[in-house]
Amino acid sequence: MLSQHLLILPVLLPALLAALSLLLGQRLALKRGLALLGGGAMLLLSLTLLTWADQGAIQVYRLGGWQPPFGILLQLDRLSAWMLVLTALLALEVQAYAAVSDWDKRGAFFHELFWLQWMGLNGAFLTGDLFNLFVFFELLLIASYGLLVHGDGRARIDAGLRYVTLNLAGSALFLIAVSLLYGLTGTLNMADMARRVAQAAPGQWPWLRSAALLLFIVFALKAALWPLNAWVRGTYAAAPGPVAALFAIMTKVGVYAIIRVYTLVFGSASDAGSGLLTPWLPWLALGTLLLGSLLALAARSVRGLAGGLVVGSVGMLLFGFAVATPAALAATLYYLPHSTLAVAVLYLLADQLQLRRDAGDVLHAGGVADKHLALLFLLAAVLLAGLPPSAGFLAKLWLLQGLPLQAPGLWLALVLLAALLSMIALARAGSALFWQEPSGNWHAARPGTLLPASALVLMALALSVFAEPISSYCQRMAEQLLLTDAYVEVLR
Amino acid sequence: MSALLFSLIVGLLAACGLYLVLRRHSFDLVLGMTLLSYAVNLFIFAMGGLKIGATPIIHAAGSDYADPLPPALVLTAIVIGLAMTALLLALAIRQRQQQGDDRIDRDEDASC
């Protein structure tokens, strides 16, 4: 009886905790305790759902008991559960960091907004309804607007205004695309839409394709695919440290939406949707990957470096998706948590530099004499550059092995070039920061501020230590995603 | 005929909205976003089919009914749009306080 309602808890629990947190008012210690307890509960819940999803069947929660395709459907498959667990791991550490670094003191309602953002993220990963996806996108965005300008300051308000405007324009396009699809198919449920798109008459194809591409523009904007990624670096650099670390998952929401919609609704089963992205998306993604590496190389601060790597990781993920072989998709899904966690570590380290060094996180401004920070940076750099034994290395190897035989050799060359460039960028940043004569004032760390970043590093390392069970899960996940019939079956 | 008129209005609203969004003052930006969201809401409404005098339920008498779902979607979009406009205004006001004017085309170097 209870387990039947387990599926809606990832959405309900954060909403409840946000309300509870609000009731606690000014009692910050209690709020932090609640954050820790609630975060732990969320992690346990996500892990439970992961084991549940791994039994293979797609679990469905019918809100209000409506018979699908009517009403809104929450659905749990391996991909949803995977994203829930990743969100929980990241958010728990970020919340802990916000508490130990006192970031949550610098403005009102940090924890409340954080819970609401978590709710939006979980909802977006669970929903099986395209319009509901829009609603959860808006929820997580509204919370992110508040978090972005947390602590005030001119740079943050400027960045906030741009970020909000951009996303509002994106939302307008999202609504146009979704309503166009509704007008064409008469449904909003993704699985039902998949069925109707597959049955669509050829006369409808141009319309369906325009709607699909409009929707792609929206998701590409959220995912920061070139040429829609000029906003990423500035926004993330202006955000408070822990918020920037949490935002590491925001671009992945866009990637998730692309994977979800273009495997299910416009998947291989539909003539209208097939071949829509494959001719050009690999090139665009590779361009994004290369651009990200170049941005990292040109960075003047650690935040800038992280921003470049965020862009690069999106390029890598979408390349793996666009290649469209099961092995490449599995490798992509294996790479996704790795890149998210590693970039988050870099943002947390950048924040430490900003809080404790007079020159902030600027790269060429004298050395930093802190062994722990240097070690963490080294580990994060190994992870981000994709050196063995990190999961980044395994994922890239797996992905390149999964390329189809007729793939252009240039693809391989570009992936390797981008990896080399980001390795140079990271090595250069590391030596500029830690292999210089220490200069300027250096404030002692507050106790425990490096623990969350260390935990994130350990999690990213665990991805390669437990590579066998995790990669076989990723393989099952990719297989499930490509068998769209199972999703349609659930409707009956 | 009514469909043509309707689509012209949606197009006009969207064009005006887009023009205002691309201007360099945050006041114009807010107005533009509002017009754009009106255009989008009308577009959603039209996607259920434009019917005059039809009831929004399926009845035994015939198949001439108006689709009740798009108005529900529009309602959701209106509520979200209202909150977003309020937030955008709050940010614009805060920026005007800090900056002294409402220009949004200054390229501040964020030192990335």
C-alpha cells in the first residue's frame, strides 16, 4: 500500500521540507539539521527507487487515479532513478557545504529555495507528461532564479536578469512546441504521443518535425549546446559557490530532456522523427566540446575554468547521444554523473579560493599554500581531464569503442583533441595556483569546509572503482530507453 | 476567416513582444515578455481548434465539442507567467537601484 505511493515521494518530500523549513523562521541551526536529515532521507529514497527501477518494469503513478493517457502520469524507469540518485548525491553535499561555509546565512530562504529546486528537479525526472515537464522546468527555474541572486550584489542581479530573460524566452518556445504537438497528436502523455507520432500520416510529418525541432531548441538552450551557450559561464560565475555547484546538474536536465523526448517520442520507431537529429547533432556537439575546452584554456579564474568544462561535458554527452548506438548511449549515461560531480567539486574549490584568498579565484595572482586544497584540485583535475583511472577515461573509451564503423575519423580526432586541450587547461591552472610562491593574505579554513568536496571526489572515484556493476546498469538503462514499446505498453 | 484574424493577432503580438525584448531597457524587456506570453497563450488556445458556440464536454447529441484541455493549459501558463513577470520586475527594479538607470546592454566583465 505504501510502496505504491513511494513514487511520488521524491516530489512531495522536498515540498514538505520546504514548508517545514519556512516554519522554522530564523532558527538556522534547526534548518540545517532538517536539511541534513531530509537530504539523507532523499538519498535513501532515491536508492530504494533505483533498486525498484532495476527490476526492469516501468513503474507508473497515476495522479488522481485517471486512466492513462488522461491525467498526469509519473513514470519511473532506470534513467529516472539514475537521475534521482545523482541529484540526491550532489544536492546533499552542496547543502552541507552551504551550511559549513555559512553561505545560507547571507540572505533569506536559502534552504527553502534549495528544497523547491530539488522538488522541481525530481519532478522533471519523473514525469511522463510533456506539459507537466514544462511545469516542473518552471518550478526548478523559479527556485534557481532565487538561488542565483542569493546574497545580492550587482554582478548577481545583472546575471540574474539575463538568466531569467533567457529562460522566459525558452519557456515561450517550450509552450509553443508543446501546444503544437498537442494540436497535432491530441495528447500530452509522452508514451501516448510516441504511439501517435509513429502512426502519423506522412502529410503531418513536416509539422511534427518542426515541433520536434522547436522543442529541441528549448532543451538545447537549457543544456547549453553551441550556439545557445553564451549564458553559461557568466551566470555560473556570478552565482554563489554552492549554487554554482548545484547548477552543475541544471545543464544535465536539458540533456536528460533531450534523451527522454528523442528516444521515446521521436525515437527510432517513428518515421516522422527518425533521422531528425543524426545528420547534424554529432557535429554541433563536437563543436560544443571543442569550444568548452578552448574556453577552459582561455579561463582567467577557476570559475571560468569550470564554466568551460561544463560546456565541454554537455558537448561530450550530446555527442554520445547523437551517435545513437546502444553502447555509446550507455557510455554517455555513465559519463553523466561523473562530469556532474567533478564540475561541482571545481565550483566548491573556486568558492573556497574566493572566500579565503584576497585575489579570489583568479589564476595568475600568486600561489596558494594549502595542501588539502591542492590535493583536492589535483584529484578534480584528474577526474575532469578524464585520465585513468577516472570514470571519465572509462566512459570516453567505451564511447569511442561504441562508435559505428562508418563514423568519420574526424570525430575521434576531435574528441581526443578536446580531451588534450582540457588537460592542458587544468594542468596550467593547477600550476598557476599551487606551484607558485605563496603571496597575499590567506585565511584559515573553517572546519569541515573541504569535506563536501572530498565526498564528491570520492563518489566520482567510486564510479570507476565499481565500474562493473555501474556500467552494466548503464547498459540495461540504454537498452530500456531504446525499447520504446515498453513505455507504450504501460498505458494499457 | 476567424482563423486568419486570430493567427494575425498572435503573430502581431509575438512580433511586438520580440521587438521589445530585443531593446536595451529593462522596462521594454518586461513589456515585451508580457506581450510574448500573451501571444503564446493565444497560440495554445488555438491548438484545441477554434470553435464558436460549442460546449466543452462530449455529449450524446454529436461530436461538435470544444476541447477543454487547452484552456486548462493556458490557465497554468498564465499563473506561471504572472509569477515570472513579478520576479522579472523585482530583478529589474533591483538592478535599476544599483545601477542608476535601466540599461541592460552593458557588458560587465564577469572575470571568467
